[in-house]
Amino acid sequence: MNIIGKRYYFFALSLLVIVPGMIALAIWKLPLAIDFTGGSSLEVQFTSGIVPQPSDIVALYSNLKLGQPEVQTSGTNTFIIRSQDMTSETKTQIETAMEKQFGGKVTEISFDSVGPTIGAEVSTAATLAVFAAAIVILIYLTIAFRGVPHAFRFGLAAIIAMLHDVAVVVGIEAILGKVLGWQVDSLFLTALLTVIGFSVHDTIVVFDRIRENSHVFARLPFETVVNHSTIQTLDRSINTQLTVIFTLLALALFGGVTIRHFVITLMIGMISGTYSSIFNAAAILVVWENREWKYWFTGNWKKPGTSLTTN
């Protein structure tokens, strides 16, 4: 198997996934939940009487001059209603109006309210968390691979692969937010940081084998060593990640609607992380070692899988 030799095919596949997501992100933006924008989330269950349609709840909020809420069903008689920030008194007023209009008992399951200032602070903290994670990973890998020539490259390649996974997750989230009405909340941030950890973890396994083989096969070309190391870790990478993906798939199917968004985000990230660790991260080292960007716009190369030609 010549995985590294076909690296540009795998780079192209990555772009094929990332570019539509980035276009969706530019057009539609990320649909932020109240965790970031501020607002209230009320989950209620209609235990008796008429079970309304989401449009009926929207109309009720409008009649009370509370704006246009977003209503999501959770089961046959349970609704999650996200709206502008409200007080406990306003929430009680809404529940009373529901019982009066729909003629039954309304049970409050949960109620969360976040002010706009707190939402802005959470957004800033989320950005800093991702940035700090990238910096720490870069420093750690540079130190950990200090016995290998150009150790800094290993850290930067891992960061690029990590950013690949972040771009995949965020881009697909922008598309799903438009199609399914999902919103980015604190659980999405948790999933994103978990994906970053798993992505770098799997990349380190491949890089560590490259470090070992660089000493064992010191006379071989660097591209050959990298390809051999990638193949050696291929089974381990796939098997380890499949156990996680199968577990997440079971949770997505049977875990309930409240965690489905979180679980599917994790699953997308894990699949992307496995792909980038095997097909992108190590290949970036080879591109850097060969300085292939000198030939990208000259056409002065052979077919993928063979060595570059020089003048």
C-alpha cells in the first residue's frame, strides 16, 4: 500500500468535504444557542389535555409579546422552547397560559436562562480554549519529538490535521444547523474539544512510529519511512476508533433526542480525526520535507505515488 504516494488524492478528498462546509459557514453562519447569545430555554411536558403543535406554541409566545421562539419536539408530548431572556415570573405566566389555552396540565422539566453578557463571555472563552489547546499541543509535540530532525514540523503537522477536523465539524454543523435547525451550544464546544484531543492522540501514535523507524531505517528515503510507519499503525488506528464510533452510533440511535446532536457531532469528528491521522498528518511531513510547494504551480511532477522531478 502506497498511502503517502497518493497523498494529493487524500488532500483533494479533504477539500471536497471542507469547502462546502466553509461556504455554508460563510453564508448561513453558525446558529448559536442561548449559551452564546443569551436567552432562555424552557422544556415542558403536556401530561394531560391537548398536545399542541409547535406552531401553536409560537403563536402563544407572540400573543404574549415574547418574540418568535424556536420550538423543538422531544418525544410525543414534550417541547424544548428557546426564546429571548425571561424572568421566572414570565416563565410562570407562559406555563399558566399554556394550561389555560390547551386545557391540561403542563409540567416543567427544565428551565435555563442566560444573559447576553454571560453569552458573550462564553463565546470568548470558547475561542480561547481552542486556541490554547492548539498552542499547548504544538509546544508539547515539539518537545516530545526533540530527538528527531525538524521536531517543530511534527507539532505543526499535528495542528494542521487538528484544524482539518475542526473545519470538518464546524462546516458540517453549519449545514446541519440550516437543514435540521440544530444550534451550537456548550455541548457542541465540549464535543469539539474532545475531537481535538482524539485527533491529536491518534496522530501522535503515527508520528511516534515514524520517529522509531527513522532510526531503524535511517538509510531509506523519508517518504518510504513515513509510508511504512503509517501502514504499521493502520490497523491500530482504525480498530481503536471504530470501537468509539460504534458506541457513539448506538447512543445516536437509542440515546434520546437530548444528546443526539452532541453524539453525532462527536461521531463526525472521530471519523474525520481517524482520516486526518492516517491520510493527512504524516503526508504533510513528506510535503514539507520535499518542499513540494515549489512545484505546485509549475506542473513539474510525476503522477501521485512517485517521486517529484527536479530540473
